[in-house]
Amino acid sequence: MTGSSEESLQLAQVERTLADTVERYRSLFDYNPHAVFSLDLTGRFVASNAASEQLCGYSLEELAELEMGVLIVPSRALETAAAFAKALNRESHQLETALVHKDGHVVEVSITGLPIIVDGGVVGVYCIAEDITARKKLEHELVRTQLAAEQASEAKSRFMANVSHEIRTPLTSLLGTTEVLLDTDLDPLQTKFVDTMIRSGDRLLALVNDLLDFAKIEAGMARADELPIDVRALVTEVGALLSAAAEKKGLEFELSVDPELPEVLTGDPARIMQVLTNLLDNAVKFTEIGRVRLSVSYGHEPGRPEVTFAVQDAGIGISEQHLEGLFESFNQADPSITRKYGGTGLGLALSKQLVELMGGTIGVESVPGVGSTFTVVLPAQRRTGCVASDDPG
């Protein structure tokens, strides 16, 4: 009797443990917020929870008479059947598909399929389905919005390029005519007027060229040339152009070139000159007393030769709060700057894009009331050959 009692107790314990496990499984099944259901080897529903009923609109009794395949949107049937086959082949699988609700609307779902294995054999598939209709709708809306934004940006870039071309053509002719006029017999007052016209025209032409370059970069049409560059001659030329403006304001202008700089490098001389001219023009514009300095140094770490251009001024400086976003398009550190010094805020944005186009970096350090230092670092390859691309203008 003692042995029989012990066996009865053990059996009762096993039954309680089994019942507890079944109840835990049932709770997980019944109260899961996602649709949970099991399918037999043919894809027919064997068991479903209440969330399954909400997901597809069919009652649990109706689902028991259906196969999963009849609920799937026809265009997604093949991929869903392939996923079911993988689960039957003991491969856990997750896919996004779509089913037709009982009332006719489409429900986007994410389904995880797991093989049901009993006594070592696969007897069906256990599925957990999540309604992702809202998420997919948001994704589609984001894609649509992004596409619309890209199309608007492309249209804007084309418009800017077209307008810039239309302005530049007559402006170039006007400047040419004005220079011819300057060579004629003019009295001093007329000469002064023509000089003013030429300076203003040159400034306007530079702005139009910047706009055209900016539009080409935004449209992905700009390329950096690979041409031989005599960097010493290039910075000397830039310095000569800007030193006159600096001296006119009573500023000192200094130029320093690293003696180790190779004689000839490969790069885009026109774009380098454009960037340095922008930076030096700003340096002169925002400095009232002191000096403006352009220094060029050469670094030749193994495998990473670089040329660094540093433009230093003793100007108004830039506060820390205005440094962020300084290189963004049409942005200026302080709106009051426009009123006092003029400018569009395009120069630094364009300079950054040109530097990055050439594979380099640009940065700035500044202290309000003390001055700023803009640093451009460009990869430097000794002249060994080149392939030229389109005209940067």
C-alpha cells in the first residue's frame, strides 16, 4: 500500500505540474495583445485567440473553418506560402504580409512563424501576428514626403541655375562694355562713376557665380577637377587680390607658406581659389583694426599627405551659440551683421560644400572681439597625372 500511495502522489504532482503548464500557456495564448494562432500542416486554423478575431474580423468559430491562405492578399500569397514552408522545415521565420479583413479592408501584418514539434515531428506552425498597418502607412507617407521634398529641391536648384545663367550672360556683356568705356576719353568724374560700376558689377557677378555653383552642387552636377596646382603661385595670386582691400582698410596682410610644400600638387585650383577668396573676403570685411593672415602648411603622414590653409583675422569674432549652423545655407551668425556688413550668408555654406567636394574638411575657431581662424584641410597628392571634369563655372 505504501508504494501505491507514493506512486499516486507522484502522479498527482505530475498532473498538477502539467495542468499548471497548460494554464500558463493558455494565459500567454489568450491574453497576448497580438494575434496568436496555430495552423496544421495544410495551413488550416487549429486554435486562435481573441486578438486573432479582432485582427481579421472573423469569429473564432469561423476561423476554425478557414485556411490561412484564403485571408492573404493575392499579391502576397507566394511569399507567405514560402514562409509557411520554411516554418514546416523547422526554420523560424518572420515576414511582413497583408491580409483581407472580413469587411474588405487590407490589414498589414508582421507574422512570426515557429514550427510546432511533437514527439520529434513537425505537426504545424505556431504564429504571432502584429497589426502594422499604421506603421506602414506612416512609412509610405514619409517616403512620399521625402520624394516630394527631393523633387522640390531639384526644381529649386534648376530654377537657381537657370536664373543665374540668365543674369550672368547680360551682366558679363555689361562689364565688358564698361571696361571698354573706361579706356575712352573720360573726365575724372566719369572715370570715378565707371570704376564704381565695374566694382559693383564684379561683386554682383561673383554672387551670381556663387549661386550657380551652389545650385549645381545641390543638384549633384558639380565635380572637382584633378589638375596640376602650383599652390605657392595660387595663394600669392589670392593674396594679391585681397591685400589691396586689406590695405585700403588700414589692415596688415600676411602670407606664410610652408617651405616643405611640394612645387606641384594635383587638385582643383579654381575651387581652392574660390574658397580662399571667400574666407579672406570675410576676414577683411569683419576686421576693423589689426591684421589678416593666410598661412599654408604641408603635412605628410604616411599615406595621408595634406595641405592646410588657415585664414586668421582680428575681427569681430563669433559667439559660441552662433558657431553651430555657421556653414548652413543662407545663414549668418547674427542678423545684425547683414545690416552692418552686408552679405547673403551663402559664402561659408558654399565654401564648405566645395571643400567637401574636393574631399577635405573645413572648421572654425573663434573668440568674440578677438577674431576667428578658418581652417581648410585638403588631401594633397604630388602631381603624377590627372583627369579633368566639367567646368566649375
